[in-house]
Amino acid sequence: RRAVAEARERGVHARCLVVINPGNPTGQVLSESNMREVVSLCEELGLVLLADEVYQANVYDPQCPFVSFKKVIRDMASPVELVSFHSVSKGIVGECGLRGGYMELVNFLPEVLDQVYKMVSVELCSNVPGQVAVELMVNPPKPGEPSYSQWRAEYDAAYLALARKAARLAEGLAALPGVSCTPSAGAMYAFPRITLNRRVQQEAAAAGLPPDTLYCLRLLERTGVCVVPGSGFGQRDGTFHLRTTFLPPDDKIDEMVGRIRDFHAAFTAE
């Protein structure tokens, strides 16, 4: 509400609210009560809700189940216009190169849907492998079908590996001095908060960089580990974060944490 008010003061008319759930960069999952608050806010301010739900299969905490915004809107009998996105590039499928996905429009007027279909129809269609991948994602093999056993085994193995690596990464990062890291309930990311001393902040200021950007650049230069500074995600003023992922193979997670640990100790002691 504050952001919309500030935008309007600058002459910017907010049209929509984008929500990523499960979250990027934090790796957290919204509760249904939080989602109801989001829908109520969109209804109050007349905002279209754009729901990026591409990580819906990546939920590792049983206490934080994924709930779609479509379900919440239907349960609330809300008129909020919703665009929900899903993709084969995330989730358990994880086929980034196939470039397949879809969006579903809810509560839009038929005339608006007609215009959307018209705009989509004049473009080139999605590539065939991408379309096949989307079909397999939304309509996977069923029990009793020839490929079900293999699909189930591969799916479960990929899911359990992600859950295992998420826990190991969060534990490893949280063990670093001056670092706190909330375990990732979902998605593919950890978003640890890091404490950076005055020397680092002064060096960053001299270089014209946010302090966490300097930290991430030095980490890349000295270890080869590539992470994203929290300053790119609108973090709270005076705090510093980095976003990293637990996608590396099992045998690389501990090595990655070890490189970050050694760098962090040396960098903060300079």
C-alpha cells in the first residue's frame, strides 16, 4: 500500500502487483492467510495480480504447503483479475532450454481475453519440444501406465535431492560468523543475511558499489562461486544479503559452502 501511494505521488499509476510464490530470492512459501491479505489489497487498490507460481512443485517444508492464488481467489469469491504463470524451466522438470510454459487468466472480461488471444495468435508458436514438455508437466504418467514407475522414481529422486541440498546449504551458511540463513521452505534459493564491517562498506562506497555487491564480486574473483547481491532485490536499507542456489550436484554443495566459508573468513578479517 505504501509503495503504491509513493508511486502515485510520483505520477506513476500502479496497474498490477507481482508475487513470486514459492519465493525468489528468499526461498519461502506464503501462508494462505498472507495470500488472502494480498488478494484483499489488490481488490482494494484495483490491481491485477500477476502470480509467478513456477516453483509450486519445489516445496520442502510440510508445514508450508503450496496453495495457488486461483484457489484463494475462488474461496474468497474475489473479483480480482489474476494471471498465473507456470514453466517447465523450474519445478522438478527443470528443463530451462526447452522454453515451455503457460499463463492462465482468471476473472478477466471476455473482451480482454479475446484481445490476448489475438495478440498471441499473431506471434510464432512455441517450439514443439517446449509444448511437449508442458504437456508432460501438467499431464504426467499415471499409475498403471508403462512409463509411470520410471517417471515416479526419477521425479522423487530429483525432489529429494533438492530438499536434501536445501537443508545442507542453509545449515552451512548459517554456521558462518556474522551470517544468518532461514532454511529454504521452497523454490531453489537461499537468501542469507551477511554482516559487513565498516571497512567493507567504505571500500564499496569508494568503488561506487553497494557493499554486498562488492562482497559478491570478490567472492567470484577469488573462488569462482557466483552469487547475486541482495541489493538487486530491494532489501531493507542497512541490511546486506546474497542469493545463492542449491542446484549444484550433491558432491559439489559441501565444496561450494567450503569455498564461501574460507572466503568469508579471510574477507571479513582484512
